[in-house]
Amino acid sequence: MKQPRARRAATKGPVRLAKAASPSYVVERFSLDNGLRVVLSPDTSSPVVAVAVYYDVGMRSEPQGRTGFAHLFEHMMFQGSASLGKTEHFSHVQGNGGTLNGSTHVDYTNYYEVMPSAATELALFLEADRMRSVAVTQENLDNQIAVVQNEIRVNVLNRPYGGFPWLMVPPLLFDDFANSHNGYGDFVDLESSTLEDAQAFFDRYYAPGNAVLTVAGDIDSAQVRGWVEQHFGDIPARPVPERPSFAEPPLAQEKRAVEHDRLAPAPAVAMAWRVPDPADLATYLPYVVLAEVLTDGDASRLQERMILNDRSATHISGYLGLLGDPLDARDPTPFLLEVHHPEETSLDAVVATVDQELARLASDGLELPELDRTVARMTARYLREVDGVLGRATTMSVFEQQRGRAELVNELPDLLRQVVPAQVQEAAATLTPDTRALLELRPGTGEDA
């Protein structure tokens, strides 16, 4: 049947996908006299609250000879505090139907509780109590060193691809110790840690002025402000360490290395580039979009070619930041492409395919519908993440900690939609062979090589 004239006219030109609505979460902030920064985001849609504390200390903060210390101290923060004994933090949270955890990242260490809103004050007391003081004892230090060592055995040493690529790429891509060392920790460094080291680390980095507290969910802002002042306000202020610049220039020539993995069933390769400072979102976000264009979903450039068509790869991923979250790391941050491939596919073939696709994007660009689909998928995933109070609290915390703008929780979808094809094309043009680090992972011990 002949298409009506009006419908034909309406389909001319590029078709833009419908824009998802940006969120409009409430953002309130204040600071205490001791320097603690506080962000509140009331939302009465569900009787749940998330409390998150982000300390400005991560793997990059570790001194030489103390690799893994930021992660070790994260464990120490659960071993008792000013008023509570070992395991009491857990029992108070879980006994009230809540959950809790903590994690160490490149540029921060965080702790959180998700509780019924009736237990909001309890969660605030618990976080304030360990910010005030932790139980730094030889017994706690010794048993947590053992726990961290076992975690390394389970997650890295005895797992296929355990340290690939997040522990293996930094020494190849970066030069400075802060950026290149093993943030999980060296056993010798961990075992030589002392009580004096632990207490000094707490005094230096766990000061109120070095932290952001975020409370999101079913709260009354005035009431929570009173609780925050009551429980955190009398924690003594301490000097806050000035964070140095860890910036490094791009590589001037390609760097390659080979690692062997006795447990890996198949070879893999990681390619990494240094990208612009994430603080400049207008320059940085095109790289975030580019990673999705290349690797996210069956229609992405590398997935379609290497997995669906050529069958030259079994797994492909692309992301920014060593831990896979592009928005929670400062400069310098890597752009990573990770490809797992069959033995019969050569490393040269894999690398050549990646280079061809990057060169094609750099020369031909991408059409607007492809960009729109990619951004729509990214936005949908982001909105799902911040829909829950925990995802919202953690996202707001890192935006406030690193950029002083918790409001980015609402602004990010629009910022992604402002990325245009030319910016993605320009980003692809910078990912050249002579500016990358290339790490080859081979199965086996390497002893027969």
C-alpha cells in the first residue's frame, strides 16, 4: 500500500530517539565545623534509607612499602570502634533488617548501610562511632592482614584472570608509584604493617574534613541534620592532607608486556590508553560513550565483528577506570579494551581488528542513530542504578567528593545527550597504537616458552 504523503515526509532525515526524562532528586548540603561535608536527598516513596560515608583515601594514597594498606584499613574499620566491640556494627545493622558493606577504590574508600527508615539514627551513630575512633589493636591488625591475604589468594592468585587486567595493566601504562602499584597489596608489605602505621593512617585520612556523608531516602531533613550534628559534630577536627596531582602525560610510544596465568583456559589481551582528566566531563564523556559504541551489546562494533561474525573472540569488554566505573576515578584514568580469544586466533589478528575498528571510527565517524541508541542504553542503565536509595547515595557521594557537585546525579543524562558524533570520532582518533599499553596474557606458567 502506498505510504501517505504526511508519513513519508515525517520519516525524512535522521530519526532521533525519544529522550528519557532526567531525574530530579532533591539535593541538600551543609558542613559541620569539623569539616564533614553532608549531602541529604529526601525521598518518601519507600520507607528505606541509605547512609554512605566516602573518605578521600584510596589505593593512590598508599605510601611505598605499604601497598594494599588502604584496603587493609577498610577491613580494620569493621573490627570495633569507640563504643562498640568486634562484630557489633554488623549485629546492629542486620538485627534491624539492614545491610552494610565497604569497598576500596583507586581514589576513595566507602562504607554504607541500607536500613529501614526507622533506624536512620542508628546508622548515623554507627558511622560516627567509627569515624571517632577504631579499635587499632595488634590482634585486629594481625587477623585482618590474614583475611586480606586470603582474599588475594581467592580473588587473584587462585582464580583464572584474577588480576587481569586491573592489577597487571597499571605498571605497564603508568610510571609513578601511586598509579602503577598493586593496590590489592603485596604480602611482604602487608605483613610488615605496624600498629603505628595503622593509627597514623587513621589519623591522617579518616578525619571528618576528609569525608562526605550522604543520607538518601525516607528522611526528614531537619531531623537528620540534628542527628548528624549530635553524633558527628563533636568529633575533633584534624588537618586534612592535601591531595597531590597524580597526572602523567600520554605514552610517547607503545609499551608491551606478557603475563602468564596457569589457570587461564584461553589467551587474552588488554589494550589501555590514558585519557583526558575526568574532571572535564565535556572532554571525558565522549570516551565513555566510545567504550559503549565499541563493546556494549550485540550491535556494538567489536562485539558484532569479533564475536558474532568473525568468531575471533569469546569475550570483549571496554570501560574507563581500573574497576569499571567511569565516573568514580580522577586523573589519570585509563581507557581499557579487554579481549579474550581462542588459541587458534593469533594476538596479531585480534590487535589488527581492534585497530581497524578504531581507525574506521576515527575516519568515518558514526551515524546519529547509532549514537542515540548507545546513549539511550547508557541512560537507562544509569537511571536504574540511581533509582534505588543505595545507588543514589553512592553516586551522589562520589560526585560530591570528587567534583563538589552531588547535583550531577540529576544532570548526567543531559550531559550524555550533549555528546555529538564528532566528539566520539575525535576520541577514537586518539586511541592509536603508539600511545597504548598492550598486555598479552598467555595460559600456562611460561616455563615451556
